[in-house]
Amino acid sequence: QVQLVESGGGLVQPGGSLRLSCAASGFTFSTFDMRWYRQVPGKERELVAGITSAGTTNYADSVKGRFTISRDNAKNTVYLQMNSLNTEDTAVYYCWAPLRPYWGQGTQVTVSS
């Protein structure tokens, strides 16, 4: 069955960096687009970044120039490198694939001094 397991979240100071990982299994990872979303309590889940099977990327305006999405098809893993973090990046970050159950369990990112 499809599984998505996120890791790499944590507490970081403003201006710091984190790299999130999403390990995928149960499907042919290399042939599917992948995305990262984030959600703050009381708000809708929002798209942060996406990467197609061909490696084309797209980003939310709020993270352009700071975040980088990438994938390693040999490891069935998608990454989100997050630099210059600020308090507004605090959220639970979710990995998404276009197959049920669609989402991983999420990983908390907290940006605070």
C-alpha cells in the first residue's frame, strides 16, 4: 500500500534552515508528481512546492527563493530544503502524492527565537 513518511522537522531560529524528507513506498515513485503542503491550525492546507516526474518545480510565492524541492528517484524520496526561515513558516508540513491516502502524517516545523 502507498505510504508517505515525512521527517526532518523541528525547532529552528529565524534565519535558520531545515531539510524535510518524505520517504515513499508502495508505488512507482519516479512516475508521479509529488508536492509539499503545510497547515497552520485553523487555516486550510496550502501548497508549498511541487515537482513533476520530469523534475519541473513550482513554488508558492511566499517561499520562492528560500525553499527548494527536489527528488531522488533511486531513494524514492522527495525533499524540501528550507532556508531563511521565518516565524510565518511555522506549520505542519505534509508530503502529498496523487494516490490514496494522498498524505503522510506530517512533520512539525517551528520557527522561533
